Amino acid sequence: MYGIDLISIVNKVNDFNKKEEGSGEINYDQIMTVEISGLDEFDEDYNTKLFDGIANPCIINKDSDMFTTAIEPYREIEAEFGIKVTSTIASNRANLENYYKDSDTDNGKTLAQVLGKNQKTINNNAALSEIEAKFKNTSLTDEERFEFIDNCSAYSEFKSAKFRSAGEPEYEDGQISKLSFEYVSD
């Protein structure tokens, strides 16, 4: 399975865990858990910090979901502007870095120019405005300033990364209670 499929499973488990009642014989008091191993290895393989600080294995249940927290900024941008935006940001790292890092802005492009949007669109969108503010923040290190670009790239790679089941599903009272997956390094 691919990372995009894993994101879908995590979303469905989160939705299940938020329900309090429903129809039929389903026990919504039972908490479902997803366990994902190898996110640190994914970060290593793609030289990113997308899942930095997340325990290995990552546990997703009603009380803990650092996985969704890590990918949410990239999902929000995709949801509002489409899949192409994160890819465009990632593939224009040099242009963005040149513009926001160097005083010679002729060698680079603004976020608005890279995305083909006007500056008003950037300013009126909280997520894009926050990204641009980070690019402009010279009190941060270059690595901190441009980490978002690297993570955009990593998020795109994550969606096509391969995962496999890390064992049989666990059941409680005839319902799945736990699913485990692991990253498969190419």
C-alpha cells in the first residue's frame, strides 16, 4: 500500500474514534489504534524532518495523533489550492531560497510568483501568509526558514512511499482494535 492509502486509513480511524453512537452492532466505546513504524527511516531516506520528534512506532488513537499533526499543514494547502501547489513549492526551492535569502532578488522568485498567484491571495490565506513570513524571518536559520519547502517535497514523496502490514489486525469483541503498518525503504 502507499502512504496516501495510509493517510486514508488514519482518517477513517480518527473519524471512528470521534463517534459516540451509530447504527447497528458497532461498539463506538472501543478505541481503534493504528501503529506506524519507520517514519524516522522515511525522514532519513528523504533527508527531511517531516516526522521529527514523533515516537517510533507512531501510535494513532483517540488520545494521540502526532502523525496527522505532522502532515496537516501540507494537507491544508493541498485542500485549498490543489495538489500542484505543494509540488510547485518543493520544485522551486532554489528560486524561493534565492529570493528570500539573498539581497540579490533578481536570481529568485517570490512565493506569489512561484505559485502564479497575486500577493493579495498570499496575504489573505493564513497558511501561505505564515509560510511567506517564515521565509522572510531572518532571525531563523536558513534550515528553519526553508524547512517547509523540504517538508512539502517529503509530503509528496510520503504519499507515494510504500508501506506494508506489520502483522495481523487485532480484534476485540469481533471488531478491529489495532492495525499496524511499517515503512518499506526502497
